[in-house]
Amino acid sequence: MRTIAFTGGGTGGHIYPGLAVIEYLQKKLTGQEYRIIWIGSNRGRDRDIIEGFCKASESQPPFPVPCSPIPFYGVPSGKLRRYFSLKTIPDTFKVLAGFFAARRILKKQKVDILFSKGGFVSVPPCAAAASLGIPVFTHESDFSTGLATRLNLRYVKKTKGKVFTAYPETIKFLPDAIKEIAIVSGNPVRFAFRNANPEKGRDFLGLEREEKILLVLGGSQGAKEINSLIKNSLETLINYYTVVHQYGPAMDWDAPKTQNYIPLPYINEEMPHVLAAAELVIGRSGAGTVWECAAAGKPMILVPLRGSGTRGDQVENAAFFERGGAALVLSENDVVPQKLTVLVKDLSADTTRLQNMEACARKIGSLDGAAIIGDSIIGFINEYSNN
């Protein structure tokens, strides 16, 4: 029996794309002798997301195959920083502890290949896999490579693995020795987002078929900037759309009470269907958001996270989708109610433009990252078995 290990975590953006690849593998490897495990952080929501994967998937028919539970193994994880901090010292010891914990898991579970979806928790398992001679595959969701990916590339090279990128341009950021093993895959998106039912989304929201929906997404935790922007634009926006606003479970949000406005702290299993029902989406430009919208063929107005504390990945992601015709971008001095309301008003009245943006989004989202990465993993497993 072959064992495929996945690693990554810290945020949903480092977990859900990996789960999309697992969905594909479970479909393609039905009847074969294999098992999948996940190595993630022993803190946070990583375990809950992984262990709840089957329940969430099977609630979204037609799921391609019966879902197999994924054993989760937690390891210590510490944040890797580009700047000096007193927290770096204890975090260094956590990273070392994570390395030895991951190494024990990989040996005991007899892992044949490790796929990393990124995040700081992925670095110790990738280092441990390389120390054991286990091939490392990794994927970068953003336009430019993050610190964890840059660290993991040395383990990919050492084990003769593969690196996958969401964007063609990302390959130019890679070292020359890595470029020849790099594959453009897009960002893996879960099955439910490609096969959602808009009527289920409307039923969940209690809306009639003819109502036009503007979906606002501030990320899994919410975004103060977007929440404030919507609050100060709402009086105008509801003239053109019913505004469905995921404001974030971590936010202390005093939701306005008005018609044509549906505030929700978090949309979980119903999100694919709600997204399918929307005509237009406003949100951040994290990799998960933009690629799920692209897979669903949704025009976007993006407000990227920017400034100090970010490496500019969302700005780069947003620019790519704007160049591709799938999105409009509000940034810097344009993030004001007057700019947003004019964009929404103009788009709501311009069916042709919305249709063109939808077509552009679908074109970008047609790159099936789950299939491309999954087939590469299967190809490796088959080649390994024949040797």
C-alpha cells in the first residue's frame, strides 16, 4: 500500500487547495491500494478542517466518490519571520521540534511522497521528508513565491520532486535549477465550486430567483476595510443588488438593519452554492478567493490587502485577474464608497461587460489544478511501483 502525505496549514488558503487535490485522488485511485494522511499544525483549526472534510464534501452532491476520512497528525509549528522579533527564538525551537515530530510520523507511516501546500507548518515536514529521501512536491498559490515555498524548494530539488505554480509568470521567480521541474497548474479548487447549484444558494439565503445578488467576501476572518467600505456604500448598493455580506466571525460587526442586505458572519458548506448564485463578487484577492470565483465564472471587484505587514501577494494576484479581464481593482486612494458605488452601478447596467468578465474568469478558472497536480502524483506513484 502506498502512502501519500499532505502538509500545510495555518489558514484555509493553505488547506482547501490541498483538499481539492485529495478529492481528485480519491476519485482516480478508487479500488487501488493507497492511503492519504495530513501533517499539520497542532494548534488552530487545521485539524477541524481536515477531519471535517468528508462531512463537508458528502453534503455537496454529486460528490465524485465516497469520501475516505483523512488521518491528521499534528506537529509543533513556529512562524518564520523576515524581520527581527524576540518571538523568533522560541519559534526556532518549535520548528526544530516540528522537524523531529514530522520525521517520526513519516517513518512510522511509511510515506512514499509528500505534497506541500505551503504555510510555515509545511517547512519542518518538507525538511524531514528530504532527510529521509522522500520526494517532495510543492505548490505556490500566489503570483510570487512566499517564504515557506522558497525554503521548501531546496527540499524539492534535493529529492527530485516537482513544484507547481498557479500563474505562468511565477516561474520567473524560481531558481534556474527549479524552473525545469516547474509546472503551471492554476490553483486547485474543490469539486463543489465547479459543480455548485445556484438555486441551493438562493434557498439558503431565502431569495427569489429574479433577485440579483452582490456577494461580499472579507476572507475567512473578515476585513475591517471591506466591512467599512460596504457599510458606507450600502445605502446606494442596495438600489442595484441584494447584498450578501460575509463579514467575518472574528469581527465585532454592528450590521445595518435594512432591506436587501443579508449579513452573515461566515458561510461554510453553502458557500459554493451562494457563490454560484451571485452575479458579482467584492472581496480581497487572496489566492483562494480569486481562484474559486474564477472556477465559478464570477466577475470580481477586488480590494487587495496591501501595505506594511504584507509582501504584496494580493496586489499581484489582483493585477493578474484585472489584466485577464475577470476583475476590476480598487486600491490605494480608490478604496472609497464613491468609487465602489460607481463601479457597481455601471456593472449592474452593463450586461455585456458582465458577461465578458464572466467569460474571462471561466477561461482562467478552466485550468484544473487539482487534476494537474493529482495526475502528477499518480504518475509518480505508478512509476515508483514499477521500479
